[in-house]
Amino acid sequence: MKKLLKWGILILIVLGVVGALGNGNKNIEKPNSSSKKITSVPKAKEEIIKVKIGPFIREFDKNQLAAEKKYKDKTIEVTAYINNISEDILGTPFLTLSPKPSNYFGTTVHCNFSNKDALTSLKNGELATVRGKFKTQELGLIILDKCEIVK
């Protein structure tokens, strides 16, 4: 019986220590109803960088690292010819843009969309203006995410 009592006390001590250590920052005082309420500050309207496709592609062809640094997390708007409208292997709808309406082989702008309905009325070879968030350049594709058709 004494052995069982010792084990019981030991378990309670261990649980107490673990509980105290796991408490973390729970002892921080919570504000009461008399404290001031913090209101969120509206975000400033995000800057949109309008680029011409030719010079935009040449920046990446000349120095990918410098171009990626310049456009990192920026919203880009570009007008160019639609080269391809499709879905990737994961089902993400996209289109690619190039400086020429056909027979273009080189770096292109790859625009990922969240909804393929935005792409159903478009055709390869048409001129389109697209806006999206710059992500990276991979394998000759300048990738923009969260794209939308402007016109």
C-alpha cells in the first residue's frame, strides 16, 4: 500500500511539473473591458507595376536574380498575346503570354488563375491584359499567381 501511495504522489508531482511547464504564456494578463479597443488600419492600396512584355522578359533573361529581387511579391500588370490556355498537372488553370501572337519560342509569362471560368472566353493569339502577383521564374516561365483578366 505504501508503494502505491509513493507512486501516486510521484505521478502527481510529475503531472504538476509538466502542467507548469506547459502553461507557457497563459499567465499573461488579459485586457479587461475598460481597456482601449484596437481597430484595424485599412491596408494601403497595393501598387500595381505595369510592364511591357518585351522589356519585362529581357530583364529576366539578362539577370534572373536581379529581376526576381525587383519584382518579389509585387503585383504586375502586363499586356501580351495569349500563347496557351490550359490546366497544370494539379488542375490549376493558367495561360501563358508572349510578345508575339504565334511561333514564339523563348521566355513567357505564366499566369495561374483560381477559377477557369475567367479563361473560357479567351483564345490563343488574342491580346490580353493580365494582373497577378509575381512568384518566381522557372524553366523559362515568369510565374504570376492569383491572376485576373483586366481586359
